[in-house]
Amino acid sequence: MSEINRHIVLAHRPEGMPKLSDFRLQEDAVEPLGDGEVCVATEALSIDAFIRTTLEDEAYHGSVPIGGTIPALGVGRIVASEAAGYDVGQAVFAPLGAQSHARLPAGMVQPIDETVAPATARLGVLGMTTGLTAWFGIHEVGAVQDGETVVVSAAAGAVGSVAGQLAKLAGARVVGLAGGAAKCAYLTDELGFDAAIDYKGEDVAARLREVAPDGVDVFFDNVGGELLDVVLDQIRERARVVICGAISQYQNMDRVQGPSLYLRLAERHARMEGFAVTHFQADFPKAEAALASLLSDGKVQLREHVVDGIDRFPEALLMLFNGGHTGKLLVRV
Ligand SMILES: NC(=O)c1ccc[n+]([C@@H]2O[C@H](COP(=O)([O-])OP(=O)(O)OC[C@H]3O[C@@H](n4cnc5c(N)ncnc54)[C@H](OP(=O)(O)O)[C@@H]3O)[C@@H](O)[C@H]2O)c1
């Protein structure tokens, strides 16, 4: 093979919000494949919050060494194979990394059936870090019931917009928290949320009292920090607070701001429970099948925001934290 791999490596460990100069584009020849390996040409990469946490010295998802390729989940196509049953041309999902070509043991790639949905759906509605995360957070951890009031933060993002739609399908009243009027209009006008609150421009506590006067049964939280306290103050008896993520805290993982109003849990016989989607691995096939059917019936939708070019991967990663996208953020390679 004479392919050149263009990959994004970590140049410096960021302090706080990463800078473009913390990353470097590097070009190297793809090394010859060993027995049982495949080479995948990347087509699209999922921009996920966990990537930021891997830039630290120590991280739950593993730490990237200086000079190491930034991890990322992606979809692509096999362009060379030394593994029986893995044919050139096959579309696959894999932890490809931020690179144009990934050399991987075949056991690490999952073939994609492109007749079910376009390959990028495996990063979105059918994706582990998006649709599956929303599914288990809403149904298993939040146990959302018909008629309940559900609040979702980062609601116009990937996980949040699917979570809100799943809660609606379960019969809940859904309130989304998002940054800006355009995102709020997207939630109510296009995704069918019952209400949306612009946390950047409105008094969230006051507006939440207006749109959910009887309180909140389930809070699907993607943000943490101050917003978590604002919603904790308005939970109902027996509420469930689902800790899906805390994107407001990922730039300072050694000084995470915890909720100061956690005693509302005791006062209201409520609970707060976190999860990583991988805790539900055994149930992935069931959830994937349910999501595939909702997607093909048009009952769940997810807008894609596509940034073109592997060289723009760092820019896309920063966008996740400044809210420049709506829906699923992808890099097309
Ligand atoms: N538990 C799991 O297994 C699991 C798996 C995947 C993802 N997650 C979590 O799910 C959450 C959403 O991830 P995603 O990939 O779907 O990203 P996303 O929601 O598409 O993008 C992140 C959004 O968060 C909002 N945001 C960023 N910084 C913020 C801040 N300081 N305060 C308030 N809002 C902020 C921005 O929207 P606005 O414009 O509205 O501010 C941004 O669009 C993350 O917390 C992630 O860690 C958890």
C-alpha cells in the first residue's frame, strides 16, 4: 500500500479550553498490514465530548500521549484487507481516530448495513455516543413515564435532541435548555418539544417555573455546573436526575463544580444517577433495532452539522464547547 495517512496529533496538553495550537496535522505512510488487519479510509468522524477528557494526563477513557493521534469514533470503508471475511469496499464503524486512514485488527471494525440508513447514522441516531446514550438515559436510568415532565440540557445537541424526542415518544412533556433563540426555535418548531428555554438569554429558574409549574420529574443533564442546581431546585417528589454528562466542567476536570442543592434529593425523595453508555453494552442490539425503526419511520430525526477536512478536526472539537453547531457534529474526511 502506498497510502499517506493524514492525522491529528496532540502537540501540547491544553490548560482549560484547548487552542488550535494544541494540535498538529502530521502525514505518514500507512504501514503494511499484518495478518488479520484491515486499512480503513475514514469518511466521517464523530465529534464527542469524551475526546476532550482524553487530552488530560489521566482520563476515564484513556489518556492520549503527546504526539499521539487524537481518538475518535468514525465510519469509513475498507481499502485494503489481510483478514478473511473483511472485503475491500465494505463500510464499517470503528474507533478510527482523527486520521484519514486507520490500520486496525479486523476484530475492531463493525460492518455497516448501508441499506438500513446512511453510514453516518451509526454516529448519530444509531450511534453509541448519541442515540444509544439518549436511549439508555431516557428509558433505563430516567425511566421516563407517560405524562411526566422531562427537562433536557444541551437539548439542541446530538444526545440532547434525541433524548428529548425519545421522551416525547414515551408520552412526556419535554422542556429543552439550549443556548440562543435559534436553537430554542429548532427544538419547539422542528423537534416537537413542548417548550425551550434559552439559558444564555433568559432567567432559567423563572421560565422553568412558568413552563413546568408542577415541577420536574426527570432531568436529563448533559451540562452540570450551575444549570444542574437551577433544575435540582425545581424537582418533584420521586424525581430522577440523570447524569449523562457535564460539558460545562470538562475544561477543569480536577476542579469539577458539584451541585450545592443536592439536598433537594433528600427533601423530595428523589435520586440522581449517572451512567456511561458502555454500562448497557449487553442491550445495544435491542436498542439499535428500536432506534433504527424509529429512524426509518421518521419518528426521530437528527440534523448533522458537517465540518469538512481532517485538518479542521481541532476546530470542530472546539465548536462542541462553544455551541456553534445544532444536532450531530461530524468531520467529513
Ligand atoms: N454518559 C455517556 O455514556 C455519554 C455518551 C456520550 C455523550 N455523553 C455526554 O452527553 C453530553 C452531550 O454530548 P454531545 O456529543 O451530544 O454534544 P452536543 O450536545 O452535540 O454538543 C455539546 C453542547 O453543549 C452545550 N454546551 C457546551 N458548553 C456548555 C456550557 N459551558 N454550558 C452549557 N452548555 C454548554 C452547547 O450547546 P448550547 O449552544 O446549547 O450551549 C453544545 O452544542 C456531553 O456532556 C457528553 O459528555 C455522555
